[in-house]
Amino acid sequence: MGVLALLRKEAITLRRNLGLFFVLLVLVPAALAVGTSVYQQTIPQDIPVAVAPADDATTESDMRLVRGAVSFFATPVEYDSRAAAVEAMEREEVYMAFVVPPNLTDDDANVTVTVVTDAANAPLSDPAELAFETLERQFDSVFPATVTLEEESVGTERTLSEFMVPSALFALVVLYALVYLPYQVREERRVMDRLRTETRLELVVANKLLFYGVLVVVPAATVSAAARYYGYGFDALGVETLAVLGLSFLYMAAAGLAVLFFMRLRQAAVFVNLGLAVGVLTLSGLIYPVGFYSAVRKQLSRALPTHYSLVTLRGTLLRGHSLSFHEEHLTWLAATTLAALLVLAVAIRHYERGGVHG
């Protein structure tokens, strides 16, 4: 067979699998390109920061001065109290908290503005130091009063290595739920018709979600063993952490299987799920908090349930939070899980009407 004949044969193969090649060579690279575009800066700009009064004597004029002073590098978000500001910071809604004292407008006053940072948020430690140095000069030139900045950290200090542990664990769950489980189900596509005659397909899929969901405890145990070995001082086998991992696995696995059944178990569905996984991994704030992202990407990230899964996972694992501390996030994740399961049920019905396609 000559070269032209061989090339013609490959062209026919390409035409028969055009959808698969489009996903693999167009959609997945596009997802990679879009995902990496979020890393537009190494020092965050326009990050949300909290501004809160130190006490009842703090006036609106004092608050306005601080909001204006920090706006050159951040987006100030006002809170009623220091406690509310710190709580928002630990939920990664804001990334610093400025506690504003009274008398900033008094020429003869000597006041101290407290800048509270989260010791567990390791990627922001160096940018926070740079911002602190710049702010001291900014405050001194803008405020009528003589202002001293005092930095204060809350929570347990974590190294970058410790901070990345929840990220690595979550990345594994993403690939496990969106890629591995749909691939395993697709491998059984030849027996799907037989299973439908013996039992409900919904029951088969539910059994798989339960079985593979329980296995999430295995990587959590591995991470716990590594954390003990390196002396990190946290345990991924806590009830709170396992609950977050299990819930995150459930809605992502349901979404991945829905794609698979809507596409009638075709091979291209696995690559679509791979593209989804790439998008999730790059947009959820695995390495950098979303404060490093551009404004548009920040909004996009905060629209994804996976972002809140990761924030809650970091909260339970690195900060020792209870699930009640992240009640709003968990409500959103539970609603996402319910929606994903409903979509999966529709996808299964769609598949059952059409049968197996290989």
C-alpha cells in the first residue's frame, strides 16, 4: 500500500471520528488556553479587602479615608465589625481586613490602623508584605492624623507546601469524578442493554456513585499519612473534610456521567469530561486564590461550585473549621448536587431511548 493510500485511510478514520478529534484537538486545547489566561498577574490587583470599624467611635469619614487609601490596589468591602471581616477573610471572600480606628481626620491624633491577614493563606503572604510597605507610605501622605499600621495574623500559619495539600487532594477528586468514573462506565457499555433488562439503569448508576464515592476515603487516608509524616498537623480523615470531598465527588461525578449518557457512551464524551476537568482545575483557585485573577475571571470562578468546594475543603483541613462555618457554601453545593443528579436522571432516560453506541 502506497503513501497516498495510507493517508487516504487515515483521512477516512478522521472523518468517522470527527467529533472525537474535534473535542481532543480543539475543545481541550481551548479549555487549557482559557484556563491559563486567568493567571494574568503575580501580585494581586483589585483584590477584595475588608474595611471594618474598630469601635462605635469610628465615623463614616474615617471609613471613607481608608476605603480611598486602599483602593489603589484593592476593592474595599465594608463590614460592620472586625469579627465579621475576619470571618469573611477565613471564607476567602476577602483577603485582608483593615480595622479602622476613630480620629483619622484629626491633625493632632496618633492612631493605629490594624491590618489583619490570614496566616493559613500562604500564597498571599509575600504580596501582603509588599502591600503593607506601600500602604504605610500611602496612609502617611493621605491622612490628616499621624497613622501607624500594625499587622496582625489570625489562624495557624501554614507553609506553601501545607496550603497545597487540599489543592492536590481536590485535583485528584476532580479527575476521579469527571474522568475516571465516566471512563469506567463507558468500558461497560456493551453490557448496558443487558443490565436494563435485569434492573433499572438508575439503580446501577446510583450503585456506582455510592461505591466509588466511598473510595474517596482512600486518597484522604494517603494525604493524612503524608501530613503526619511531614508534621503538618492536620488530618484529612476528619468527618468535615470527608463530607466536603464526598459531596464534591457526587455532583462532579453526576455531571460527568450526565455528559456520558447524553452522548450515548461515545468515546468523545470522555474527552469532553477531560476538558471540563481542565477548566475546573484552572478556574477553581487551586494554586492561587481567586484574588490573583482578573475581575472577569474572578466572577467566573466564584460562579463555579468547585471554587466553594475548595474553599470549604481548605477551611476544614487547614483552619479546622466546622461545617456550620461554611453553611452558605454547603447549601450551594447541596443544591448543585441535587441539580446534577436530576440532569443525570434525564440523561439516563435519553440514553435508554436510544440504546448503546460505541
